[in-house]
Amino acid sequence: MSALAFNQAVVRFGSATILGGTSLEIAPGEFVSVVGPTGCGKSTLLNLAAGLLAPSAGSVDCLGTKVSGINRRAGYLFQGESLMPWRNARDNVAAGLQFAGMSKAQSRAQAEAWLDRVGLHGAGDKYPHQMSGGMRKRAQLAQMLILDPDILLMDEPFSALDVQTRLMMENELLSLWQNSEGARKTVLFITHDLEEAIGLSDRVVVLSAGPSTTPIADFRIDLPRPRDVAEIRHTHAFQDMHAKIWDVLRDQVLKTYRRSVAA
């Protein structure tokens, strides 16, 4: 049984077809990244998996059940800020548990434990404006993981961070994923950064240029784990894989560029 399965999923907005008949399966515990040109529908794919958007045709299944409405088995890490500015880090992380009916004391205790796990020990009293971008992203990661979702949906979560902080967060994510208690979570990760996609993933899926986007290539990333995303980029195996995927992705990026110039 697939963790996520897109079955000839189509998304239309008015007369425009954003996603064509898209089929894609992700196995339980698999880390899959999706890359493609700007505006091709990567985030649309993620929103289908989250149940934030219903397909115009076709369907999406999560662990054998058709997604209809919000996917309660998935957690979503957004590209932008999702912390509530009036809550400190501890209460931001605890919010989901409290909304689900857990007591304030118990939810805060679990939030403290998760802050420790993402490297924010002692930062529970800090408010978002008092934290760096990396600290806020760690808090957002804890905010998602504390709910113990089966599926992790990530929409360019580290794109706004500086290069050094981004590498640290990528390694932090891999550490949490690789060393999670019990079965590994399934991850669907959206990124514009091909190096990030290869460094993190088991598979990299390339989407075509829009309109009517579909997956056009699926690469297995046979690089050893555990990985250091900074170090592994210097290996010949990484560079060979980058060249193979970029050879496909480049054509789609150029198509999008030419269309934007012509318009």
C-alpha cells in the first residue's frame, strides 16, 4: 500500500489546466522531492495531498483511503511563517495538541521535549520576533512533528534561510527523519533547489513546464545514508546524479522562460 498515490489527478482553475493527468506513488517511509520550473504546479501537488485542494478529476489516496477534505494523517510545513506572533515558542509548538483537547500542562511538557529535539533547548519563552529565521523554522518543524503525522508535506521550507543555516536545517531534518522512533515518516518535499533535492531524497521527481503539468522523470537517488548534505555534494556520485537530472530539468526551465519572455 502506498503512503500517497496520485491517480490521474487533474487540477483546473476555470479554463486553465494546472496539473494534467498526474500519477505518482510514494512508498511508506520514502523521502521524495519534486522539482520543476517556476509556476509549474509543485505546490498544487502538495495541496492535493494535504486535502486543501480537491482534484478536478482523478483522485489522491493516503495510506489506502481517498483524500476528501483535510488530510488528518499529514502535517504541512509551509514556505512562509506559520508561527503565531502572540505565542511564545513553547505555546506555538503546543498549539495543535491544545486545539485537539490536550491539557495546557501536558501539551506544554511535550512541546518542551520537542523544542529540545529540534535544538531549541531553553528557547521556550522566546516569541517569534525574538528568534532568528533558523530558530523560527526549527519551531515550525516541532509544531508539525509534535502531532505525529504519518506524512510530512514540505513546501520549500528552507528557501528563505541563508546558505549556512539552510544546510544546518537540511541535516537537522535528515537526522530527525532517519532517527525517528518506529517507522520513518513519509516525506513529500517541494523545492527549486536541485542540490537540496538530491542531498535529502530517496527519489527526485521532475515535473514538466506548464500548463497541464505532469511528472516526466523519476530518479532513484542511490547515495549512502546517513548523509551530510554539505559533504555529499562534493562526491562524484552526487555530481553525476545532478548532471543527469539537470539535463531533463533544464529543458523544462527553458520552456518556461521562453514562454514568459514571449508573453
